Amino acid sequence: MSVFDFFNRSSRIKEEDTKDKTFGFTQTEEAPARKNPTAVYSPQSYDDVQTIIDDLKKDKTVVVHLNKLKTETAIRVLDMLSGAIYALGGGVYEMEKNIFMFSPTGLEVR
């Protein structure tokens, strides 16, 4: 069950839209070239959120797998990370069911 299934909502990216497609990442003009690597996390509990937000504050792109969390905890983690990335001016994208990418300002996903 994905986080969106819990709320009876669909994700921004529908499953049929992602089949046989690759996501293109482009650097927007106003942001300087990024040299920070992408961090990948699979949090075990809500306590891991602080570490993820610390990487977001360092201007890293972060991919988060929520598959190992209970639905209630996954919702809390997603809410906290969504608020953090909003405050930092970035964006959030659902890559697959329960896998989200949080991108800093200046990184556009097409």
C-alpha cells in the first residue's frame, strides 16, 4: 500500500505515465552547477528524518524509500520531508510507489 492509497488519492505521476519513460533532470539557469552527490535513504524510523533533512540543507538531492516503514510512520516522514523541502524552495517527486525524490532549488525534473 502506498502512502497515497492510504488517503485515497493518486500520486502526481500515474503508473502508466512512467512506463517505458526515463526522467530527465536539467539544471535551471539561475542555480550554479551542483557537485553534491545524490543521497539515498531507507529510513527505519521517524528518528532518521533529521539526517535526511541535514542532507537537504546541504543542497543534496535525496531519494527516500519508504517501503520498510509502517503506513503511519511513512506518512509522518513524508510530511516532515515535504515541509522541509518546501521551506528550502525545492521540490518533491514520486519516482515509484513509496519512493520519493526531494530535489533542491534549481533542479527541475521533466
